[in-house]
Amino acid sequence: VDGLSKVNIPRDLHLRARAAVRIVRRVTGRSYTIAQFLREAIMAQLAVIARDYNNGQEIYPDTAPLDPGRR
């Protein structure tokens, strides 16, 4: 699956993630972006789900649409 995705998250969660990015920048002095933060967070959760629900097997891309969530 190529390209970028648009996902809605609660504003408070987004603002907390932004604050975390600023903390990493301040403490480490390195460049760090919200996109990096989100990729790392998603990768960490994929590892947890693979371990806990997928017999430790890698999770591969799935292009089938999901049922609509909360609106």
C-alpha cells in the first residue's frame, strides 16, 4: 500500500503527541517529527497485536475496507 493515509484522532490525543515530540526535541536536541512519533507508535502497537493476537506472526497489509467506526 503506497501513499499517505488520513486518520482522525481526538484533538487531545494529537496535542499530547505534539507535546511528546517537543519533549524529545528539547531533551535530545535532535530533529523529531509528529510523523516519526506516529510511525513509531503504530509499529509498537503492531508488535503488541502480532504477539498477543497473531501467534507472534507479522501482520501484513490488508486493503479490505473496515466497517465504519465512531462518527
